Amino acid sequence: MGQEAELLARGKQLLAVGEWEAAAAHLEAIPEGSPARHEAVSLLAPLYLQHDQPAKAEEILRAAMRLRRDPKLLMRLGEALIAQEKYLEAKTTFEDMARKDPQNPDPWIMLGHCAAAQGRYPEAIAGYEQAILRDTRSATARYYLADVSIRANDIVRATGQLHYLLQREPNYMPAILLLGDISFHQKDFRQAAFEYCRAIALEVPGADVYERLGHSFAAIGDPQQALKAFDSAITADQACWSAYLAAARLCESQGWLKRARPYFLAIAFEPDFKAEAAAGLARLDEALARFDLGDGSAGDEPEGAVPGSFVAPGSFMKPDRPVPRPTTPFRMQEGGPSPRARQTQPLDPSVLAAHQRQSRPIPEKTEGLLGAFKKFLLGPDQPPR
């Protein structure tokens, strides 16, 4: 085995165990013009894009394409240009690809991304629709079409695309989460909780999903499940300060004063939260002093209220095959899932099964729904107090 092949093999091994910086160093050591350089670049480019180094990705891609014009590398180049807001160059790149390969949906998906990143939503919708015309089974194109339709306030189009997609791919987690977000912003919190539970049954999500689930449970009058969800958000991301605040507010509103204190203390030195934390701690001290009976019972939680890590109900079975993902790394939604392995304490499935039975699924036929969605807002709701 030659030196270049050894570097490539070692780089792949390091990637497999998550040591991306060491892997990048080995792959970069493969000289230009080497037969192994092309494969090295195909591994390095997405690595640099994933770790927010689009300029570095553009540099190695342009060097590689001077020797070999690979359509896959050209796609990566376009992604690097979009990440650097070089939209005109990206658009030119993808339009050139679309002319040379008219039946390929990928350039049209990337043209949609390019337009969406600039806030040109009608143009983005047209790009994704052109991709669907070329591949009607493209889950990626339908997902991003639904996503950008929400940004354009076209909720009917978004829900229609998501339901069509989930008929073909029932375990497509990004689409399930997007349906949950639509319900959440529509204040249909019972349906939002149902959709988020479906997603959690497939894979451990990011802290933001658990936090929205907590607000949903709080809004439908289930504070114990809400607190479990907020705790899971904190477990997933210990710097999720808004989850600490939501948990503190919830405990205070339920009279679980001693439980509220650690949450307020956790955010007491965070610049954006310290004022509210100080006010909350002052309220707790006043309330505990007023109602303490001398036996240490003031502010105790009712039996069964001690929170644990939230897990989805057992009635949601995990899929037999891997959960599909959008095939392009570009994400229009901020704060997407960032799974983290952790231990969880299972709940009584009957608690969430009750919420599942009461859920009202969004109808597949979207006629007449426009009026119901007129008040849809893209900004975040105020968390329930």
C-alpha cells in the first residue's frame, strides 16, 4: 500500500470514530494529482461544511475540479458558496448543472436553497417543484418545499406536502417535526405534543424539541409531563437556559417552590436571564417564609411530581429501517435535531397514551383549511406561564 493510500485509509478510520480534525489532517496530506486525492476531497468537503469552514471547502473543491469536473463535487461547491452568501456564483453553478443534466433534480433543489437563503420564497418554491417534477419520490425536495412554504405563510401547501411525504415515508422524522411545529405555532398544543412524541419514538431529538414539547404539555394542563420534557431539554443541552426558565416558571405556578429554586439559580448569572431569576428567587423566598409551617413542608411537590427524563410512549414502535434524512446538508430551520446519547427513565405509557387518543390528526385533505391557518405566525410563541 502506497503512502497516499495509507493516509486515505487512516483518515477514514479517524472519521469513523469521530476524530474529524485528525482525519482532516491525514486527508489534507494527500498531494494534489494523486489518484487518492479525489476521494480525499469528497470526504473533506462535507467535513469542512459540517464544521462551519465553507471557505476551506471551496478552496479544496476548486483545486480538485481543475483536474476533474465531478458533478458531486460541483454540488458541494455550490453548498460552500451558499454558506458564504455567494449567491450569484452558486446560482450560476447550479443553472449550469441543470442545463447539462436536465433530468437531474439535485441542481433544482440547490437552486431552491439558494433562493430560500435570500428570502426569495416564490423562486425557492419553483425550484423545489421543478425537482419534484423530475423525481416525484424525492423526500428531500418535498420536505424543503413544505419548509419554505411555511416561511411564505402558505400553510395549506406545507401541510399537503408533508402528509403526502409521510404517506410514502411514515418514519421521516424531519417531516413529523415540521408538522409538530405547525401545530405548535397554531396553538394546537395537543396535536403538537402528539407529533413531537412520534418523533421522539424514532430518535432522541435536540433540546429545542423537548422544550416545545414541554410548553405543549403545560398548555394542555399536564404539568408533570411538561416538567419531564423540560428536564430532558436540559439533559440534551445543559446551556438551554430558556428550558431552565420555563421549568422554574412551571414549578412556581404549580406551587412546587422548592423544586423551582434550582432552576432559577441555574440562570442567575446568565445576562439575558439574571433579572428574571433574581425576581423569581425573591418571590420564592417570600412565599416560603409566609407558608413555612416549621416542619419543612412548604413548597413540597405532590406525590408523583418529581420529574424524570421524558421518553415517548411505548405504543410508538421504532422503525425496522434507518430513519431517512434530507440528503443535502443545508438546513433552513435553525436549531435542528442534535441527538445526544443519554440514560432515560421510562414513564407510564398510559399517561401519554391518553394524549395520543385525544389527539386530533391534521386532515389529509387540506381544502378549507386556509381560514383556520390565517393567524399562523412564524415567530416563537410566548411560553405558557
